[in-house]
Amino acid sequence: MEEYIVKENDTIFSISNLYGIPPIEIIRTNNLKEPYNILKGQVLDIPTSTYNIYDRYVVTNKDTLYSIAKNANTTTDIIEAINGLEKNEYIYVGQTLLIPKKDIKIYITKQGDTLDDVSDYLKAGVLDIVYSNNNIFLLPNQLITYRKD
């Protein structure tokens, strides 16, 4: 975890771009509530364990979330969750999306999940998954990441 002191004109989006992490990670880590306002001088915790797990992708005029997901060997649900997009939200040309790197597996938790369920899906040991994530609450819609060795 790294601390970041909010500067004038900072937004969650600008800070997430600075660190190369999805905005939703900053929101969740700091338990921010809508409308996600931040103030100059506010200290935010930045989840550093998420460094280098995403590639940046700039949307072109022929892209859809489906085509981007297919090319990246992931799902639209994962791209939406990483980037804080609503289900079926439109993307636009020039928009930068974070996409999981090839060696990163991501699981989005569902109601009733256990660590064994996540472990089975990611094909990884429970301790490896716990070590790879700062906090695992097993609440619905939590992103759990695992880097394949």
C-alpha cells in the first residue's frame, strides 16, 4: 500500500491513470462513497499490489467491449469491473481501458463464494491467492487477482 496526497484538480480517474490501476481499486481501497469526491490534501491509500497487472488499451473506432475482451482473452464483465463501467456501458474512441496482462487471472466474486471456489476457478492455491491480494472479503463483485507463474 502506498499513500497519495490529493493535489488540486486531482480526480479519482487522474490518480488511477498515474498509478496504472482502475479507478474502482482506489474507490474500494479507501471505502469512498458516491459521488466519489476527493479533497486537496486528502490522503488516499493506493493498492500497490496491483502494479503491473494491467495493460492500457486505447479504444479505436472499430472496437467493442466484446472484441477487446476476445483479443485479450478475458471477458467483458472483467473489463467492465476493472474500469468501473456499468453493464453494457458504451466505450468511445480514444478512451483508455485497463486490460489484465496475459499472465493475470481475475475472478469476480459472487454471493456465497468461498476461497476454495476462487481457488478452483483460478487453479491456484488458497495461500497463493491470499498472498496476491491485499484484502479478500468474498463479498459480491470483488476482483480477486492471481499472477500465473
